Amino acid sequence: MPREFKVPVGNGVDINVFDWQGDGPPILLIHATGYHARCWDSVIKHLPNRRIFAVDLRGHGRSDNPEPPHPWNVYGEDI
């Protein structure tokens, strides 16, 4: 199971991150709109022992959901 933690990204918003603690260069996985970080679980099982970060973007999964709108550029700034 991954380690889970929050990262403050500004304006009082925290995003949720799942960390599969393995070896090698880290892999960052970002979901499409309408999904959440755990949608990557079936992919991650094919990458055993790798260091992988999967992020819940703002308004998704376990991340904070501030009042909309959420312009597209804000997601990139959060990451």
C-alpha cells in the first residue's frame, strides 16, 4: 500500500499524493479530469518496486475542492 500525504499548493489548498516507495528514478502519474490518483493502481502493479507518485488534482479524490472555477492552468501550477 502507498504512503499518503498532503502537499500545500497555495491559497489554503492541499493536494493529496500517494507514494509507492520503491527504487529508481521517480515516476509521476497525473489523472485526467473526472478521475483520481488511484485510477493508476492497475498500471502501478506492473511497475513493481518503482518509486511512483500519483496525485489527486484539486477538486478530485482526497484533495481539497475549493470553490470553482478551476482554470486549467491552476492544475499545472499545483503540480
